Amino acid sequence: MIRYLRASIGIALASAVVAIILLQTGSFAGIDEAVRNFLRLSAGATTAPVWLHYGLVVLIALWVAWVVVDVPKFAGKLGIAALIMLQAPLLAYITSLFGLFLSPVAGVVAGLIAAGAGSLYARTDAGRRKEFLQTVFGQRLSDHSFDTLLRSEEPLNFSGVRMPATVIVFRIGNEDALEESLPTDAYRELVNAALETASDYLVSCGAFIELCDGCSVRAVFGVPLADAQHSEKAILAALELSGKMVEFNDAADKKWHGKVDYQIGLQSGDVTAGAFGSSRFASYCTSGEVVDIAIRLAAANQIYGTRVLVGPDAFLNAEHTVAMRPIDLFSSTDLAARVEIYEPLGAAEALDPVRKEVQDTFWKALILFREEQYREAEEGFRHITDLTVVDGPSEYYLRRIREIWAGGSAETVSHLTPLGTL
């Protein structure tokens, strides 16, 4: 915005100076006389004050320059600029009704010069930046993020750059069941409404929407604008989104007689951001293991009865500001190392006493489970189910303990599908 405003003011002032010089040197005298005759003003009619002429010239030049520089489409530039310049003859006609002559020629000339200079500027890299950003990002960024990119003096890099970021994946886990149980129109409307709710909220929190398909939304915090707090913002946004989806499902059940089983996964780390795709379809997005893990974490929610799961790097970045509890050890995508995954519970400073007790008790019970002290672990998990109406992870571990007592191997029962194979 500031970039284009500065350019518009410079173009407008230069155009106005040229038009005013031409006016003062009598270059428009012949045309002005023809205008007087057309308006049926006598030769002795009063000429408008100089300041009014100058003011009209500057105003039209500034208005035209701003439109031509700021409006991305050529047809839009041309149409609006023409309407602005028409104000000069319109004002000349209005003042003639009061016996006052206001030359429209200088204003039109200033507008034409400003339109030409603005069009030349709009063809430069700086002038094309807004149109280019709109083409690449569209509505996938918030207005604030878009304006920040527009103001930046740094050139846009689409060839690929490594950036620390947090990838968040929102998916609908029961799309098959919804598709079978709902009419086609109702199914499409419900899914689209859920995806739009997720997309709109994540964008409002500062995320960049890099993908939205028939059953999921993938967003990134920290790309294309670097953000040192990307992990914390992403986790808190995921928790808030989960709350909004509860409200969404209440309304959706009344309207479409169906609810979405939403699942959210996120992971932090270095991603490669740039233009990816083929000659037939390409877009600006991110790539790398971080994306892969976030996708798998979203799907893993169905195992534990959770809504949001967080990868280890996101946990490390936000553990002091977001309260979380460990859920399980999964294998990384290369199956070479185990990583802890977590469920966020809320902002650490605002965690209520019950949630705090759930966090502490679950952590202790999970350690006991891993040490194969199943009786003590069961007591801890059962205590959590007494504290809350439903706690998916506690129910999950209680089932595993029952399976072990039923004769299952602790080794085979205690480790489910590795993350890399989800």
C-alpha cells in the first residue's frame, strides 16, 4: 500500500506540474474558447480562481495515478480512469450554470499524463507486484499478511528456499460414511462448509493455506512470511479451531443431519517453500518430511480418540507456553527412530486445575505403562476417566492393558502402527 501510494503521489505531482505549465502558458487557450462557446458563456464571464484550477488538476492527476497503479486489471484501470477524467467537464458544466468558467482541459490532460505514466510504472517489477501476489496467493493469505508481502522490498523467491515453519493438517476422517449416508448435495455442502470454516479461521490466525481438497486443508505458519512463534501460534490455532468445529457440528447436524469427524495434526521443522507441480498444474506450497509427518499425525487421531496431535519439534518449540501431554512413541517416516507425539491441552498459563491434573496424572500413568507396571498405570488412567466425561487416550491405554492381561504380548500390543506406515 505505502509503495503504491508513494509512486502514485510522485506520478500525480509530475503530471499536475506539466498540465499547470501548459495552462499558464496559454497552450489550452483555443480549446478553452471552444468550451466557452459550447457552454454558451459570454466572453466576459468570470474565470474561476487559479487555486480552483490547480486544485482540480492535482486532484484528478492523483486520483487517476492511484487507480492506474493500484488496480491490477487493465480494463478496470481504463474504465475507472476515464470516469475520473469525466469529472473535469462535468464540473465545468456545473460552474457554468453560475456564470463561472472552469477549464476542464488541464484536468483531462493531467489525467491522461498520469494514466500513461502509471501504466508504465505498472509494467515494472515493483508495479506488477500486487497483481503477481494476487495471482499466486489469492485469498490464501490474510489481508495483513498480503499487505506485509506487498510492502516488502525483498524479491519473491519461488525457486525454493528452506524456512522454519509449522505445517497443520485438518482432515475429515469420516467422509466415506457421510457420503454413504447423505444425499450428494447435502454431502458436498457439509464438507465444503467444514473446509471453509477451517480455512477461514486458520487464515485469520496468520496461516497460509497451501492446499484444500475434498477432505482436508493444509496450512502453514511461518511461510511465506517468517515467524519465530510459528509453532505456538499453530498449536493454539488448532485448539481454537477444534472448539469452533464443535459449534460447527452442532449447527451442521441440524441443517444436514450429519457431523464431520475432524482430525488435526501438526509438526514443525525446516520445509522447502517454492513453486511445486507440473506444466499442467503448479502452485506455491511447501514440501518435506514435516509435511508428511503432519499428514500422518492428523490420521493418527483416530487411533487415540484425540482431535489434535503434535509432533516432537512443535512440542519443543512451544512446551513453555502450551500445556501438552505425551501420547505415544511412533516411528519416524524412515522407521529409524522413535519420536514422541503429544496432545495439546491449552495455553499453559490458562490451564484449569482439572486439565492440569489430567496432564500430570496421564504423564505418570504412561511412564508406569512403559515400565510394564500395568496395575498402577490402570489406576492412573481410570482416575482420569473419573475426572472427565470422555478421555480418548486414557480409554486407549485401558484397552491395551486389558489386551495384555488377556494374553497379548506386551511388545506387540504396546506399539501400534508406526507413523511412517499410516
